[in-house]
Amino acid sequence: MVLAVEGLKKSFGAVAALRDGRLSLTPGRVTALIGENGAGKSTLVKILTGIYRPDAGSLRLDGAECSFASPQESQAAGIAAIHQETVMFDDLTVAENICAGHWPLHARGWRKGMIDWKALLAQAQAVLDRLGADLPLQARCGDLSIAQKHLVEMARALCHDSRVLIMDEPTAALSHREIEDLYRLVRQLKAQGVAILFISHKFEEIFEIADDYVVMRDGAFVAAGAIAETDTNALVAMMVGRAMGAIFPKRSVPIGAPVLEVAGLSHPTEFDDVSFTVRAGEILGFYGLVGAGRSEVMQALFGLTPISGGAIRLAGTSLQLNGPKDAIAAGIAYVPEDRQSQGAILPMSIRDNITLPLLNRITGGWLLAPKKEGAVAEAFARRLAVKAPDWHTRVDALSGGNQQKVVIGKWLATAPKVIILDEPTKGIDVGSKAKVHDFMSDLVAEGLAVILVSSELPEVMGMADRIIVMQQGRPCGSFTRDEFARDPAHGAAMLARAATGA
Amino acid sequence: MTSLKLAPLPPSSFTWGLRLMRRWELLLAVLLVLVMAGNSLLSPYFLDPYNLADATANFTEKAMIALPMALLIIVREIDISVASIMALASLLIGLAAEAGVGTPGLVAIGLLTGLAAGLLNGALAAGLGLPSIVVTIGTLSLFRGITSVVLGDRAITAYPEAFTDLAALKVIPFVSLEFALFLALAAVFALVLHGTVIGRRLYAIGLNPIAARFSGLNVARTKLVLFALTGLVAGLAAVFLTARIGSTRPNIASGWELEIITMVILGGVSIAGGAGTIGGVVLAVFLLGMAGFGMGLLNVPGIVMSTLIGALLLVAVAVPQLAARLRPKGKA
Amino acid sequence: ADKLRVAMLVKSLGNGFFEACKEGGLEAANELGNVELIYTGPTAATAEGQIELMNALIAQKVDAIAISANDPNALVPVAKRAAERGIKVISFDSGIASGRLLQLNPSNASLIGQKQVQMALDAVGKEGGEVAILSATAQATNQNIWIAEMKKELAKPEFSSLKLVSTVYGDDQADKSYREAQGLFKSFPNLKAIIAPTSVGIVAAAKAVADQGLIGKVFVTGLGLPSEMKGHVQSGATKSFAIWNPVDLGYTATYAAVQFTKGQLTGKAGEKVPVGRMGTLTIDEKGEAAMAEPFTFDKDNVLKYAKYF
Amino acid sequence: MRRDLLLAAVILGLALLIGWRAPVFLTLGTLDDIATDTALLTMMALAQMLVILTRGIDLSVAAMLAFCGMAAALTGQAFPDAPVGLLLALGLGVGGILGAINGAFVAFLKVPPIVVTLASMSLYRGATFLLSGGRWVSSHDMPAAFRGFPTDRLLGMTHLVWFALLAILLAYAGLRYSRFGRSLYAYGGNPSAALYVGIAPGRVLFSVYAISGAVAGLCGALWVGRYGIAFTDAAQGFELQIIAACVIGGVSIAGGIGTVTGCLLGAIFLGMIGNALPIMAISPFWQMLISGAVILAAVMINRQKGRATKIILRPKTATEGAR
Ligand SMILES: Nc1ncnc2c1ncn2[C@@H]1O[C@H](COP(=O)(O)OP(=O)(O)OP(=O)(O)O)[C@@H](O)[C@H]1O
Ligand SMILES: Nc1ncnc2c1ncn2[C@@H]1O[C@H](COP(=O)(O)OP(=O)(O)OP(=O)(O)O)[C@@H](O)[C@H]1O
Ligand SMILES: [Mg+2]
Ligand SMILES: [Mg+2]
């Protein structure tokens, strides 16, 4: 056992993020850490990497009690991590990004104590070679694609010969092929005797790569064991503390008239020749790798991105969008992919968030009308079963899933004809996920047209009536439910192939 | 509730203003009462309607500009060029006066000049998305530069009496037109910020400009309008200042921008955006004005006053932070 | 009876010239007895700052104000308001255009102009050469009057050998004045003399001359304080400079202000104002009066006076 | 890099243009003057750049300069035998303390830098007044050695220029070859990521403001010696010129971007304009206007093309992309 922790506690003001962190890592084994959103996984990681100092608890390295006062100390002890958040300096070079924080210094001579740039380049090159990555060392990181950035982060973690490697949701932004590469690397490290902690919300990955598991709930340890001796249902039950029903509650709904018709939508640099039609009662899925340009298309439909060509027709009338205001007025709603920065105004109350896009409609355009606003907000918060004491609660006091419900509620309140959901379940735990899916089914049942953008194959396949696959800004295939749902394994392979252009 | 999901890192953003808002205004009000009481004790001349009326003249122009400046800072922008806008507006008023334009024309020219200067700031900062602090440092030099190039070593003093009388005009005994206008503007700004849809949108933009844009608000246009409004009010202030001193020099109102920003920040408007009230700003205006006047009555040099303001500002921002640190963990 | 309160409102605090004026003011107050002198001024030399202080003085209901103004026009309205409230306002040194009972000129403007031109000629010698003027702010009343007088003098035949090549403004800031002086050396390589009718400018110009190794080539003259100029006189950067005694000026201004509170004087032309040890002022048709001729300092007497101001 | 070249070309072109109108401009003497005049601006701009790199701003530098200059001048007056080095060290030390106060507020109390330094700007300026009792200390009150020191020459260049060269060297080496220097870029580029790679934000911010104060303090002592006067309003408004030099030199107010070369060029540009106008006999009133216009031009040129466009579409053919 290389690293073991017990009874770790950490609070942020009133929030007890971690109440009883317990974990042990063994050389040459991959341990999966699972738990709902906010279970305290990342907090535990940050304690292990010296970013946070625990309020209480013990940490033993090779059996000896120790504590990390800074990230450097943790690194020196042989612990490396790829964090959940992107840790990237866009204006620095690839080489410096890899070595940031532990720039190599000249050890002797008159330059003693100064940064040794030659050694830095050599170090960076060596670790990139080990990863089999072909990246220009002097390129600015801001100019890299998201997958390349990920390689840089990985390189940073592997730069030192660590004995412990922590990966906090490393696959969230990776394509299938890149995930395969990642697995290969993990197995190689495992063979070298590295102890690995792997955090993910995706069970198929956990069963693919992990040897052991640790489950956390509400900041506390729940259970641990060997992966071989458990299954998904058991894990989910431990995570949420109860049993779960079906994950994708797809209901069949009669499909009506075309609502949104898009023809030849183009943008100079982001997407080209996108055409499709969504009908009332239909869920149209958009699948692709992260960075395929789906969000850009949706943002153009919502008037956020100006287009260079193409036509948009809503319920038969053609639209000229000069901004989201026009789109909202026409009956288009867009639930953006990044809830915290694009979706909600966190420090504002639930009510103020929900009524923001339709203040004019509720109030007549001038004076605020707190009562009327409250009524609207309450109606939608109820309908979505937002868990909060009242609608005065600030959104940043809600859990991620509830925040997402508020954002969806805000867009439903505009009474749209089409609602675009961009990665509506990204980073949301199983329980909240199921509720969002359930709700999606309700929406189409009411005759709305829904566009679902998702990078999770099971999700699009489970929910969509039709799927359009995009690759590098261009649509590259359209599949009906019959085509992909009849044989899920075959359908998944087909969609993945289309998305990667293989 | 068991699961709270906050930002993954401790919020580096500055939210003290938001949390402390209510208490902040109370504190300002208490301080104001203390200052008034102290002044009346220390100087027999303080509680004299004539004197108080005169005292308002010292800060009314700055106070007017503090109102739109507060809105700008609430939406995360700033305008450092306001005093230079005043100089430019005063210049054009002066040139027009020399050309024989009448009083209504002069007022209109002052307002229009301010508006145009504000629009330029807005076009660069909001339109092109350049950082407003840099843009307005640039226009600060530019506007005052134009004024000094045109005026050189000259001063314009040929103002018609009807125009200079604007400053002395009283709407009711002891209340000058200018001061009444400030009070009216403050009421309007307070209503707009706290009682209308526009105000709610300004806070939304200040708290999260991206989410605001994604919610259908026209962030760039709103900011442009605020810059223009700030320019317009600076033009209005220039009209009154010019009328009051009857003279335009290149260094007119120099250094006022910092005093105005100080009023706004002391009033509890957070420089990080999204927090602050007009009530707080108005209280800060009176607090600073009355403290300054009181010290003037005691013949304390003005710089001692600005030293105290500096110290007060530092204490004001530090205390909530310190309090938050010292508060025992685990209790909100 | 209550003490008579007289305020001396100067261009800015910290200026050595006005500190000396204050000494004179205190002397007059002591001499007259029963007079309290309030010495005040803004930190930066602006008219707005002076207006605020005027308001404060009006509010205190002082009996008289003697002001040296940063702007001749901007202070007029507030001076008139002071008069309406029964306060006697006079200006000294740098005057205000109207609304005051008396403008006390430290000396006669044409005398000052002539003196400076004469000193410049004495410094450069008979063959003459190029001279430049380094002034304070472009709006300073007294500066501009003196410059106009100097130009008049230069037009006369006895000064025809001097050629005025430029007038620059140092804004009464040490660094700006210094740079302007440097600029003059470069633009006019044949420059022989700089006339700086300002105590800040003359020091900066003399320092620039010394720093550039131009002692003996370019001479600085103008109006300055012996205490600040003694080093430069000894080094030779300045042969002679002039000033009226600021202590006397402060004394006279305070004394005159007190005289006005007595009620007989109205500021009409021809009125005589007794001012203690400085004799009597006669008000001219412009409402002005001159105190004394400027006094010249050179290396023989500068040390003696440097102790005082 | 391309930007620096452009600015250098503009400076050179302007110099030639001025030299054509007024040949004295292109002499060694003028070069010497510009270098001497720009030395303080350069040092202050470099220090300001460190602050701006961390997404901050220090508006109090001119006030710190005035305070430390006054402190050095008063000490020199009280102890006429005090060696020059001691007075300079005094300026440096006092400035360091004032800067550290700013730093403590920014780094540990997390108050926005603009608020802290706006407040301390009034505070330090007022403290200068209180320290001196409003008096001016003029050159004859200071030790002769102190007064002469900034413009005395060593190997043909004034001490001021040597100080500036030293500052440039230190800034260059510090930003390129020290961990602290690199942390500034990392922190300014992405503060939360910096935390993950083990950069202590508190220490970085605190140090940067302390350095800014120390440099301002040293410059204060030099300023006072140079101009032979210490007074409350010394260098009033200098902070805006310093920030302008940074902006013109391409230092991004959003943090993380800026080079020593750019900053130096920005300072030289402003210094040159300041020197050229009197020489060309252009009214000094133009100076403000020109620097305003140049600041605006510089921000527009330096405009970050946001990350709005990701350029997802691959060019249809390779040759198209190469063009
Ligand atoms: N810096 C912080 N300040 C305040 N609260 C925090 C902070 N970091 C985390 N929390 C809270 O602590 C709890 C645990 O967060 P943590 O990030 O560890 O969850 P997680 O298990 O990694 O979740 P996810 O699966 O969403 O990544 C959450 O309620 C979160 O809101
Ligand atoms: N080069 C990059 N550097 C950093 N982040 C990137 C990069 N490319 C994409 N991203 C991020 O990845 C996410 C998805 O990118 P993008 O919107 O381009 O792809 P998409 O296929 O439309 O998105 P999604 O599948 O997430 O809906 C976004 O949050 C974006 O900011
Ligand atoms: Mg996490
Ligand atoms: Mg996207």
C-alpha cells in the first residue's frame, strides 16, 4: 500500500465538502473512485495533491504519517494528478506548460538557481515521446485543440516518475480513440507498478479499466472492494443510497409537423452547410466528438453567432436573427452546455434567473413586478421539482442538478416551440440525469420539438428519434431510430465511426 | 439540503459588496450622522442654511457623475475620462459663447459634447470590446489634450450673464437648480436601478455577462448606452461647473475622476461588478461632502481630508474581509 | 471685543514664497493686535480648490480675505458672494479681475518687466543674444502681465540686442520646468539667457543649466527666492535675480485687508491705505496698488537674505 | 515580437522625422538627454508591468515616489553627511514597506488592486504632506552629493541611465530565468491553474506590489535628487504615464502578457515625444493629445482576438491553409 488516508475532513465555510475521506492505493492497481456530484471526490484529490490542507484526518505514505503543505511537497512525494478543471496557461508554450510550477534550475555554475531552459525542453520532449504525442514544443497552448491540450495536461502529470497518478474525470472531453489511447497508457503505467486513482461517472470505463473501487456519498466513505465482485446496479445503489429505475425513459410520442427547418447554415470558420428539420414531438440528437462544432451551430440558431449563409425557418416563417432576443421572441430556447458560466447567474436568486429572459413579457417593460415574477418562477420551479427552500434562494446554493433544472425552467418559461439542450447532463450524477431525461420525454409529449446535443452515446441513443452526426464543423450522417436502436452495439459502432471519420 | 455544488475553487471574485450591502448603507448613514454631529459641535458655522447650501456647491457636479459611474461599475466597466470630458465640453461651451451662442445653445452644446465623448468611449470599450480602463486612460489624455491644444495659454471667460447665472439659480430658497437636479437625477437613477427591468438587467450583466448575453440581453449595447449616459452627465456637470466659475482653462476639473470613483466605491459599489446601490452612493457623496466642508470650516488642509478618505476606503474594504476570516469556521 | 479674523488664501500650500508671505501676515496681525490670521490654500494650485476654500471661509464669516488667485476669472463669482455677506476681499500677488476691493501688486508690473530684461542684458553683456522666457502656468495672471511688459521693454532700442526666441510653460512643476529648459537649450543652441519670472521655474532652469554644463554660456535670471537661489548664484548659473520681499508682501496684504474692515475705505481710485511700516498705498483707477520696487540679489547679498526667505 | 518591431520602427521613423525637422535631435547629446529623462519612467514602467502581469494595477506609484523622495530629502536635510547610498536605500526600503502594505491588502485580504491602490494613492500623498508639514525641500537643503548623484556620470552615462540599465537587466533576467518571474506569467495567464501547479498566489501578489513600491521608492530618491526639490505634489499624475508606457508597449491589462522589450519601447516612445516637442518648437500642449491618441492606437493594435472563434472547419485543401 503506497498511499492511505483515513478520516479526512474538509469544510468550506458552512459546506462540509468532505466528512470522512478514506482510501488506499496499491502499486500496480487502478482504483476507481465513484460518487454523485458533490460527493467530495475532487476535494479528496486536492488534499492528496497538497492544494487543500485537511481540517482533520491522517495521511500515510508508505506507512509513514505525513502531510503536504503545498503542491510541491505532494509532487516531491511522487504524487501526480490530472485535475478535473483544465489547468492550462494559454499564453505559454507547450514545453513550459508541461514544466510549469517545477521549472528545472541550473544546479551549478554562475547560473545556479536560474531556470535551465535547455533541460526544460529536453524534459518536455522526453515525456511527450513517452506519450507518443507529436506536439511542437514551442507552440502556444492557446492554439492547440482540446485533445492536444489534454495531452499536455497528461504530460505534465507524467513529467515526474510518480508512484501515484490521480486522474479526475480524464475522459470527460476525450473521443473514443483518445480514450483507447488513455487506457493503453494506464495499463502501461500499471505494469510499471504505479498506483492509479481513477475518477469517472461512466460505468463502462470503470469496468473496463479499474481493479478496485471506492464509493463515496455526501463527503463520506461508503464502501470499497474489488471491481470483479460487483456490478453497476450495486455501485449505483451504494452511490445514491437507493436502487435506481430505468435510465432512459424513452416514450413514443406521435410526431407532428415540422417546427424548425434549417438549410445550408454556414459560418466562415466554424461550420458549413448544416441542414435539418425538427418536428413537433421529436427529439433530434446531435452527436459528435467534443469540438465538432455542434454548440456553434446551436448558438447560431439562437442568434449568438452571426452566420454567413443559410436559412432558418420556424413554423413556416423565415427568421432573421440579430441576437438571442430575436430567437427567444420567435420561440427558440437554448440551454447552454456550461451551466455555471453561460446558463445561470449564480449569485442571483432562482426567481431572478428564471424571469430574466422574459422580464418584458411579465412586467410590461418598465417597473419590476415582484409578485407576478414570483408566481412565474414558482410555477416553473415546481414543475421541474427544483429542490430549494424557496425561490429567493441563490442559485449557487443549489446542487448541480438543481442548478440545471433552474436553467431549463428559465427557458421553458419563455414558452418556446423548440428547445435546444446542449449537453444537459454533463457532469451531473445519475439521479439528476434520470430526472432530466424523464423531463425531456414530458416536453415532447407536450408537442415541443427538442434538439439534444450530447457527447455521450448511450444518452443520444437512448433518447433521440433521429441523430445527426457532426465532424469538424460539417454534418456527416443522419440516422433514424430504426437504424441505430435495433442493434445497440452495432448502432453505437456506426455512430462512433461516423463521428471520428474512420 | 445535503448537496451543494459551488465553484470548484474558492471564489476569487469579490463579493463582499453583495453580502454587506444592506449593512453597508447603514454604516454610511451612521457615519454621516456622526460627521454632521461632530461638525455642528466643532464649528458654530456648520448648521447654517446658507453655509450648507454653499457646501453642496462643492460636490454637486462630482456627485452627478457618480450616479452613471455607479451603473458603469456595476456592469464591470469604468470611465476614467469623465473629468477630461468635462474639460472638452467646457471648451466647446466656451468657444460657442465666444461665437455669441445664447444660453440654451450653450447648455445643448455641453450636453452634446459629453454625449459624443461618451459614445466614443462606448464604441471603443463596449463596441470593440477593449478594456475600458485602458481606453478611458487614452481618452482622458486625448480629450484634455484637445482642450489644451485649442486653448493654449488662453482662458475663456466671455460667458453671457444669463449662462453664469445658471449656477446661482435657486429653485427654492437655499436649494440651487444644480443641487435640485442632482437630487432628481439620484431619484431617477435609484428608481431605474432598483425598481425597473433595466436595473435587474444591469445587475445580471455585472454578475455574469456571458450568461446575461445567453439570456437574450444585449450586453454590448447596454454598456454603450451607459458610457454615453456617463458622458452626457459629465457634459451636464461641465455646464454647471463652467457657469459656476465662469472660466474655462485646460486644467478645469483635473483629478476629479478619482474623487468620483472614490465616491462610488465608498458607496459600496463593487469594482468586480454586480453589487451596489444608488442609496449607498448618495450617502457616500454626502458623507464625503459634509466631512470635507466640516474640515474646511476648521481650516484643515484639504489633503488631510483626502488622506482620511484613503484610509477610510482601505478600512472599509478590509474590515469585511477580516471579519470573514476571523469568523469561526462552520458557522455561516 | 471679538478678534478680527483675516484669511490669507494662497495659490497652494508648501510654496516657500507664500510661507514667507504668511510670516509677514503674522507680523502684521501681531502689530495690529486683536487680529487672527487664517492661512490656507489648496494642495494643488487650482481655482476649483480655491473656490471650495472660499466657501469655507465665507461660512466661517471671516472679516476679510486676502487672496492670491490661480485664475483671475474663476474666483470672481465667489468673491462677489463673499462681498455680499459683508466680507472684505482683496487680492495680492496674482489678482482677480473684479469683485475685490483692491489688487495689491507686489510691485509695479512695468518695473518688474523692465528689471528682468535689464538683468538679462547685464548677464549676457552688451553684445546681447537670444533669450527665452520660462513661465509658470499659461493662465497665471501675473506671469502674463509681466511677460507682456517684458515684450514691451524688449521692443525698446536699448534692449534691441536681445532677441526673444520662445516662451515656454513649466506649470510651476519642478520636473516639467526642468524639461522645458532642456528643450530650450536644444532648440536654440545659441541661447544666452532664460528669464523665469517664477520661483519654481528659475530654480529648475538654473539646475538644468548646471546639469548640462552650460554655466557661463547660458544665464538664468528672473524672480526667485534668495534661500532657493543662493547655490546657483554662487555657482554662476545666475548672476542676479530679483524679488520683492514676500514677507513685506504678506505684511502689506494683511495690513491692508484689516484697514478695509474698518469701514472707511471703499476701494475707489485715489484712496490712500495706510500699511504700517510699509507706508501708504495709493489705489489707482484700476483698483490696484503697488507695494515696492523689486529688489535685486547677486552674490554679494544673497547669503544675507537667504536666512530670511 | 512582430508588435515590438512595429513599435521600434515607429520610434525610429519618428526620430528620423524629428531629426529632419530639427537636426539637433539626432545628436548624441539628445540621445543622452532622452535616456536620462526616460530612465525613471522606464524603471517605473517595468515595475508596473510586473503588477499588470498578475492582472493587477498599481495607481499609487507616483504617491509612493513622492513620499519616499520626501523621506530621503528630509533625511538628507537632517543629516547632511549621510552618504548617497544610504538615502537611496532609504527610499528603496520605505517604498518597499508602502508597497508591502498594498500587497497585503491585495494578496491576503483579496481586495481588488484598483481599489487598494486608489485608496493608498490618496493616503500616501497625504502622508507626504503630513511628513513634510507641507513644506518644500529644495536643492540647497539637500546634501550636494545627493543632489548631483542622479546626473553625475560614470563611463560617460548618467547614473540614472545606469540604474535604468540595471533595472532592465534585472527585469529581463528575472522574468526569463527565475521561477518567480515565470510564476507571474503563469499566474496572470490563469490564476486558478497556477494554484494547481503549486504557485502560491499570496506570495506572488505580495511580492509584486512590494517590488513595485521599492522601485517607486528608489525612483523617488532619484527624482528628488534629479530635480532638486521634494514636495507633496511631486510627480503628480505620473502613474497614468507609467501605465500608458506599459499599454503602448503591449502589456495586456488582462494579465499574463508583456515583455521587457515592449515595455522599454513604450517608455522610450513617451520619453521621445516629451523631448521632441520642445525641440521641434511644437507647443507642449500637444503632448497630452498625442499620448492619448497613441494609447488608443496601441490598444486597438494589441486587441486580443478573443477566443470566440475556434476555427473548427479544416481548410478544404492544404494549399489554401498555407496561404
Ligand atoms: N472551494 C470550495 N468552496 C466551497 N465549497 C466547495 C469548494 N470546493 C468544493 N466545494 C463543495 O464541496 C462539495 C464536494 O465537491 P467536490 O468538487 O469534491 O465534488 P465531486 O465529488 O468532485 O463532484 P463532481 O462529480 O461534480 O466533480 C460540493 O458540495 C462542493 O460544492
Ligand atoms: N481548443 C480548445 N481549447 C480549449 N477548449 C476547447 C477547445 N475546443 C473546444 N473546447 C471546449 O470544449 C467544449 C466543446 O467544444 P465545442 O463547443 O467546440 O464542440 P461541440 O462539439 O460543439 O461541443 P459539445 O460537444 O461540448 O456540445 C467547449 O466547452 C469548448 O470551450
Ligand atoms: Mg469533481
Ligand atoms: Mg460545445
